[in-house]
Amino acid sequence: MGVTIDDARAIAGTLPRSYEALVRDEVRFRVGRMVYAAFYQDDTIMGFGFPREEREALVASEPDKFLMPRASDMRFRWVCVRLDALDVEELRELLVDAWRMCVPKKVAAAYEG
């Protein structure tokens, strides 16, 4: 088990309007100016868009997998996950859900269509 940033690139590359950016030596996946996933700590942790009100429950449900974002990111709809605790299908689900938060509903519907 465990995925890499290259697995994430392969998935993100299939999502309409998604592109990769390098910010302060950290990889980010974006739609427009909105970041929906970012990689930290030598690409072992991925932060991703997630409803703020559900964040604590997610982290509490699987604390070995999910963790709260760094203090500077707490104001955002954001949570983090350890890549070594995921498989490719889980990674795909997290990335697509985060991406869906950034694109117009019709773009998401067309992708899922």
C-alpha cells in the first residue's frame, strides 16, 4: 500500500482545467488560482480540499491516515493525508472530490458523465 506524487500526477492530469504549479518548491494542483491539492514534507503528505465542518470527524476516524492541516491552512477548506496510507483508488477519490470543489458543476458533471 502507498502511493506517490507520480500517482497523483497521473490522476490530476485527467481532470479538466487542472494543472500543476510549483510554489516555494512544493507541488500544487490547481484549477485557475484555486489549489485543490498540495504536497509537503518530501512529498509524503498531501493536503487537499475538504469541507471544513467535516475535517475533525475525518481525522478522528483514521488518525493514522489523516491529519489536520498546518496552522496557516486551518482557515481553508483543507485537510492532509499520509501518502503511504493510501491506495490508488482512495487517492483518486480524494483528488476528484477536492477538484470538484473548484470547478463549475457542469465541468464536474461532464467529467463524470
